[in-house]
Amino acid sequence: MITKKIYTAQAYAVGGREGKITSDDGVISLKLKMDNKGTATNPEQLFAAGYAACFESTIHVMARQYKITLKGTGVNALVDFGQDNDGGYEIGVNLEVSLLGLDNESANLLIQEAHKNCPYSKATRNNINVNIKLVKEIS
């Protein structure tokens, strides 16, 4: 539960997966398309971008808290969209985390702490599958 609101993001969607989304400040103005081919995106790509950015930021916060120096970081979020056993739809997330120059113990500590504290991880916890993997480099 939010006890002190810091920021409210606002976006307007019209036309669903074949429509358009626009942020209230006009920074985001994108066409949506089911197959996301060409010049359109889809909600899963937007979710992947937000989760990757938020998770990486949380890694930096945790590194400062644990006094761990970071030499290079990156997060690749892969958001799967598919059907569940009931014929409905679901998403799942795989996060590939690159923490250059860290030993595995420190890297795994930061990943675990980031997953505990990242707002996206909190929002998805016990709702969808989120798998996190430490990788050498994001390509």
C-alpha cells in the first residue's frame, strides 16, 4: 500500500491492441499492434521496458545500500504472452541481469534484494512467473 505518493504516471489508450497510447505529457505517443511488426509496439514491450528500467534502478539502490561498487549493469526483460490452461491469456517474465565485475555472491545478493524491493517485482509477486538469471553481458 502506498503511504506517500511520489509520482503518478498517466497514459490513455484507445482502440485496445490495435489502437494508440498517449501519455498525458505527450512524451509517449505510440501505435499499438498485435504482432508489433514495423512501427508499432504492444503492451508487453512497454511492460518489458518499464520492468527492465525499474529493476536496474533498484539494483543501483541496493548496491549503494550494501556499499557494493558497480562497474556496469544491464537488464534485459523478456515478457512472454500466451494462453493459460483455461483458454485465457497470461504473461510471464524472464529477467537477464548483467552485473560486470562482481563476484557471484555479491551479484546474487543484489539480484535477490532488487527482486524484493523493485516495485514491478512487488506488483507481480505471486501473480505471474518471474525468472531471474545472472548473465555475463547483455547483447
